[in-house]
Amino acid sequence: MLFRSTGLGKTELVGKVDTMKRQGDYLIMYVDVIEPVKWRIRASMSFKDLARVMGCCVKGSIMRFILSPRQWRNRSPEHPGDF
């Protein structure tokens, strides 16, 4: 997983989702950043946030991406460029 922030300029962070836990009315997603620094990022999602993510995932282009056999076998995805 790659991250960019306007607050960090052109710095790109590399991380991986570690776990997700329920805390009250929120789901907390824990992401371990491994490059260029070691951080633990937490993001809280309400039900509305989760519904929005799921709604975005049912778009045709996203479903084709998720269901593509190529994606399941691709161990080193190509960098997305400037995002």
C-alpha cells in the first residue's frame, strides 16, 4: 500500500494493513508504515464511511479490478505514477 500526503510534500510512504478492530461505533484500521519511516497509522471509519467505501467498490471498473485473475497472481504491482 502506498500513501501520499500534501503535508509531507513529495514523500511517498510504503505500508501494509495490519488489522482492523471495532471500537464503539467505529472500525479502527491499523496500518504499519515501513518506509521511509516506521510509523503506525490509525484510521477510524464510521458505518457511513464503510458504506461509502463499499459503494465505491461496486463500480464496474473497480469490480473488474478486484475479480481479475491477473490481480490475484500479481506479486509486484507496477507503481501507479503520480497519484
